[in-house]
Amino acid sequence: MMASSSVCNPSLPIHHHHNPSAANTTASVFAGTGGGSMVTAKKKVAVIGAGAAGLVAARELEREGHRVVVFERGEKAGGTWVYDPSTETDPLGIDPCRKVVHSSLYRSLRTNLPREIMGFLDFPFSIKEGRDLRRFPGYQEVELYLDDFAAESDVLKAIRFRTEVFHVGMMEGGKWVVKSRRDFGEDVAVDVNEIYDGVVVCSGHYAEPRIAEVPGVERWPGEQIHSHNYRIPEPFQDKVVIVIGSSESAADISREISKVAKEVHVSSRSALDRFGKKFYGHENMWLHSMIQGTHEDGTVVFQDGTSVIANVILHCTGYKYHFPFLETNGAVTVDDNRVGPLYKHVFPPSLGPWLSFVGLPWKTIPFPMMELQCKWVAGALSERIALPSEEEMMKDVEAFYSRIAAMGYPKHYTHNISGCQFEYFDWLATECGYPKGEEWRKEMYFANTRNKTENPDTYREEWEDHDLISQAHEEFSRLKQQHSVKNM
């Protein structure tokens, strides 16, 4: 993994995104159909998934006056933040006939972002008495925060729980057919076919594992597991474990396993100058290059020349974008984890704004990004915000892809926006007529990144950005006062 690398959209001219006269001409035909005073075109919109993206999509769409139905296959909202202790029947997660578990949370998981910047922009992730008071709380606190957001936004009424979408397809006239199956228990399920004006895909991307290619592994006698199916460290007691990856999950899981395992060997493309060395402060953890080969006697050989006899290979290698329900006649494809073509990671040029994707970019602060994407989607669907022409959007996408290729980035880094996320946020905010992000948010993100890099074992407990925390709390107090005045 290239830890500090990212790809961004090129700085191309922005073409007539805001054309009030055009939007209002179209919208006037629909005036009065959606209630409220906003003169826009009200649409019937299907949202796939009730995780963080689906919840904020429902709120923004309803704010814009659209009629919204959210489809959620689980029994509650929260998506990836709803913990499931069960794991899949195939620990690698590649058997198509496996029992699928959609959660990828492990029991000890805590946020790697401070709560001040993690929350939605107008709904702070505040400390609540009697709950997890830590600045980097556990997943349970994030789930409760999303519950609070759903209740405050009054979007629960729009959600159909235990309802799985198995087909989304285009119809003549630009409409979409959405086929879903509602599970009533006791082997009773009802299929429903419905027609929608627009579809917003918020189904997440943490359920379909990507697996590293390990030469000779079919003859290697040890166990293999993907981090998607990791929950607790106890099964690794006294074992020699190889962790492939250098992501956040790899860092957390390898350290947790080291407390019970005999040895932990981390195989990574990063930190080339440290290969073969121990992790500071960890007597039984070593860093290696990628795996060169595996053998029938259990030996694993690394490209740096070292080798070890191991019991387990744990793939912390990320996930695939996976939309098995979506049929676009080739308008949108997934190629080496590039979902495309997509204008600014959201709209297919030939199908926008009627089909959109929320939450695809990674190496970012997800909740605020999703919120801004949803504001853009909601405004574009009501025709209050005009998108460029299909040709202009496609030209932008092609320039973006050319830039990635010229910089030598692999295709699967298309949606990595770590180096330009704040420019992306500000671009989205400008499109929506929303204020650009506050400086303290950006500074806090970078302060946390530095602290995490320098102090990977302690950054969640010790920090030095107290002045930025004070600025955040001042901002949250202002928001609370505005909210109180509005509700008087």
C-alpha cells in the first residue's frame, strides 16, 4: 500500500453547474407537488442501504422535498457500525455459496478519527452522559450516534427493514425498477416490484473481501482468514501469524493479536527501510516485505529474503466494490475496484442525476463527505442544481483517469482521496451553496494523522491539539444555540 498516496480530480473548469433559470423553468412544472415553499421538482427516490450514507441521504432528500424509501436488509439502521459476532462459513469470504455476514467490525474496534471531526457537519458527535466518553470511542458509541441522528432527522419512518434489494434496472422513459424481498421470518418473504424516478446507492463497501495473491498458497497447510471475519484475538493463541496489509485494520489487529500469539509478522509494501525489523515496543512483531512464496512444510518466504514457518495468514487487504443488484447495461462497471465512469465519484455521466453513488471514496473522513455528496445529489434530483452535460462530465472523468495513469497510480486507487479530501469537500460544498469547511477541522485531521504515525500505540489516549478541541466545542455550542432558536 502507498500509505500517503492518493488520486484527485483534475482542476478542470466547472461548467454551468448552477443555472437557476433553467432549474426553475423545469421545476415550475412540478411546483406544489412536494409541499413546502421550495419550487423544485419532487421525485420518488429509492435509497439502497440504511448505514451512515443511507441515513444522511434520506435526510437530505427529504429536506429537498423528495419522497424517499430506504431499503435495509438488516433489522436496524447503522450499516457497517452494527456489530455482528457471527462470521462467515468461508473465513476468506470468497465462496459464492457462503453464508454472508455484512458486518466487518471486530469486538475491540475504536474509531481512528477524533469524534470532533467524525460527525455530520450540523450534528456533532458529542459526548453524552452514561455513554462512551472517550475521544476515540468504540463502535457501539458510533452506532448510538447514528441512532440519535436517525431519530433527530425523523428518517426511520422511511426505512423498510429486513428488506433486500435484488434488482435495480433501467426502464424506458428514464425510470428505475427496484425489486426487493421483505423477510417476515418463519420462511415467509414477499417480493415487491416498484418504479422510482431516482436511485441512490448507499450499500457500503466493507462486505466483499479482496484477497492478496500468495504464490503457492494452495499447497500451504496453514489457515487463511480475511479481516472481515476477524472478531477476537483468542483463536490465535500461541500461533505464528502473518498479517498482510498496512491499513488501519492491519495496524490494530496485528497489535491486538500480538498479545496472545507466539509471533506476528506483518507483510507490507510500505516502510521499505524497516523490513526485517521489530516493531518498536513489541517483542514478538516483525515487519516484512510482500510474500514471495509459500511451501508445503508451512514455510512462508518474503521478498526481503527472510522466512518463517507460520500457522495463519490473515488478509487485511481491503474490500471490493460490489453491486450485484445493479443492472445498467454497461453504463457503470467495476474494473479493478474502479467504479466508473463516475463524475466526481458520484454520478455516471449517462445516468446522472437519476443514479448516484454515495460514500465510495476512501482514506477520508466519511460522514461529512457523505453528507455533502447527499446535498449535491438531492439538489441535482430536484433540478435546483444543474449538472454539466453528459459530454462535459465524461470529458472530466477521462481527464481524471489520464492524470491517474500519468502519475503511475494503480486503477484500484481511483477512489482514494486522502491527499485532496478537503479540496473535494469544498468543491461539493460550493456546488451545493454550503459553507466551506472550517480550518480547525482540517488542522485537527492532520494533527491526528501525525500523532497516529508517530505514536501508533498511544494516539487514541494522548494528543496535543487541545486548542483545536476548544475551537470545535465553541462551534458545537453555536450549532446547539441555532438549533434551539430554530425549534422555539
